[in-house]
Amino acid sequence: MLETHGDVCRLGYLRIVPCLLEDNSPKTFDFLAALLHDIVKGIGDRDLLVSKPIGLITSLVNARNYVTMAAELNFIDRKSQLLGTFGKLYLTTDSAIKFKKFVDGRESLNLIELITLNDAEKLFFLWALFIQDYPFIQMITNWALKKKKFRRQEAMIYAMEEAYPQALKKALPPSDIRRKEAEKFREKRLSIKDKIEWIKSSQYAKYRHIAPPRLEWLVDCGILKRSGRGKYEVNDQMIYDQQKILKLTTLRPKKIESYLFNDFIKGMARWYKQAGRTEVIKTMIQVYDRMSFHFGGEVNLTYLECMTSIVLLENGLIAEKQKIHDAFNSLALQFPDKIYVMPGGRNVNIAYINTEELEI
DNA sequence: TACACAGACGTGGTTGCTCC
DNA sequence: GGAGCAACCACGTCTGTGTA
């Protein structure tokens, strides 16, 4: 489960962080925040935005909160202060190229481009969030989809007094004091009769930092939309199948990748052209090259398949993970001396492709 | 028009690292 | 080992504004 700050509402900013770490030199969070703040502070076309989004970076302090969020999402590895797994994975997308150029000053972006995710990125962040914020984000998503239309206040009450204690129960040992505290949230809130006193309470401060960002992340991923100040509703224009999102909210982390990139992605097929075998293989090799650059020689086969699916989506094509897996296997049979899989422990398979000598 | 509350903007306390 | 400092975390509070 992620530790959050109420400011950190726009997922789009997180795409910049891996680009800042691509040189493979460790950077402190404060230094990264200063870089991030410097890069985005000049972009001031906020008035042009129809929806007036919240969570824009306006100060060094909230840039710092975005860097912390990047670490929570595993875009940054806290220990080494280098790229984390999801940071490395993001750098293998086509979309990352635009942000690398932006960071280097070779391309300029406006605020809309900076905070808006394309469909492939929405899927990428959905993946990262559902893995890293398990099971809290699942519960909130499930509640929101069933509720259809709601106010921020009621979402906060549900999130903090029902979902949060349940999520902590799954995430923390029974002895952990935070579990016991969370179970008393409702009782404590009801004991405060005066609304002003409630809003000034430390418990309300905690609510505001934990629940609202998650609603905004679901807006960025295209599942919810804002329908006024503090109001949300399910986005009826979303590219996903609502039933499939509901199913996604019931899965354990181990099942999420497989479901997201097989059944779930099928629900998006009406918007995309099916990828052919050649397109799948060409993209997979391209993604492999990018991944081996960031991960070293050892490329996790599951990640390779998921990222191939995402990069295909960026190019208007759709292919399920199973189809990509089959393409990999058939290629491995065709070129046994250039492509193979080696066991990497804990059921993780490492793919090796000698791309230099491979002719497709 | 009042006030409830959303959103912005900190800040004090804690942790952990480095150097002597 | 402990002092000093930087980095980091967990709330806290103020202001502006949408809504009843």
C-alpha cells in the first residue's frame, strides 16, 4: 500500500522522474524534486485547461511529494536512489522518448501534454497502481464503480473507515498499532460533534492525504471523471469494459499481470487493430533491446511480454500477453541458438535474445 | 451570503548517515 | 560512540471558493 500526500494527484508528472534518473547516477529525493520543479515551473498555461485539475506542481514542496510517490510506485529504488523496476519499465515505452527530450531541453511540452496520459500509459499506471497499492486501490475502485456517482466526502468516509482498515488488516501484522487505530476511525469521527472541530482534527488531515489522491489517479487512468468541485462519476467514455475492471478489483497481485494483459485488454479491442505476428515479434525485439539496456542482460519474460503489449498499444495495435508468449516460443523454436529462456529462480523466466544476429 | 470544505502550502519531528 | 547535518516523513493549518 502506498503512503501518499494529498498534493500528489496527477500521475503524468511521474513520467518525468525515470527520465531524470536515466544517467544511472544516484540522486537524493530533494535533488530530484529541485530538478522536477525547475523543469515544470515555467509551464503556465493552466488557464487554458477546461477542467482546472488539482495537484499541479507549484512549489518545491509538492515536487518533493511527487518524488516520494515515484519511490512508492517503485519508479525509484529507495535504497540505491537509482531507477526502480517500474521506472525502468516506463523507459521502455515509446512515450518515454518524448519526456526524455523534454528533460534534456530538446522538446517543449505544454501543461496538457504534461499531465495527460495516453491509453497505453493509462494501462501502465493501472498496472503499477494495482500492484503497488494492493488492496486499497482495488476496494476504492470497486466501490466507485458500484456507486457510479458520488461526492468526495462520502468516498473519503468509505475509503478511510471501511477500505483502509481492511487493507491494513491484509498488509500489516496483527500487532501493528496502525491497524487498531484505523478500526476506531469511524467511532472517533462520530464522537466529534462540531464540524469545524472535525475539519481541524488530525484524523481529517489524514483522510485528506490518503483518500482523494486515489480518486484523482482513477480520473487520470480514465475510470472516473470529475463532475464538479468535489464530485466524481464513472467515466462512461472509458476505453475499458467496466465488468472487467470489477473483476480486476477482486484479484490478488499474483494474478493481476496475467489478467490485465489477457482478458482485460481484450475489452479494449474495439478501439484497436489486432497486431499481426510480425508486428508482435518486431515490437518484442525492440522492447527487449530497451529492457536489456536498463535491466542488464537479464530480462524478465513476463515483463517483456507486458511491455510489448503496451508498446503495441502505443502504436494503435492490440495483442494479448498469451499471443506474445506464443510468438516468443515459436521464434525460440525457429532460432534455438539465438533465443532462449533460462530459469531465473522463483518461477521467473529470463529471456535472452541475440538481437544482433536475428533476421525477421 | 455564510460556511463547509477543497486545495495549497508548509513545518516540526524523526531517522540515518558521515565524520571525528 | 556521539555530534552534527541532511534527508525524509507525517501530519497541520490557512486561504479561497462552490454550493445551499
